[in-house]
Amino acid sequence: MWVGVHYPFDVLAGAVIACLTAVAVVYLPICQRSVNTILSCYEWLEQKVVRKRTK
């Protein structure tokens, strides 16, 4: 921006993307636990359904 290579919007967009990435990295472990719980429930349910079909 200082030497005219970037427009101010380019710098602002880069800062926004960097902030969103930082927030995602910080909160990823919290979201990962809930995703793992949901997947575990789905796998349990899937095993129950598959057992009923194979019997």
C-alpha cells in the first residue's frame, strides 16, 4: 500500500481473512469435540441398522 502495490481494500480483505482464520484455529478443538460426538452417535445408529438388516 505504501508504494502503490496494493489497494487499501486488498489489505483490509487480507486482515479479515487472517482474523477469521485465527478464530477458526482457536475454536476448532471445541467444534471438533461436538463433531466427534455426532459422528459417534451416527456410527452407533448405523451399526444398529446394519445388524437388523443382516439378521
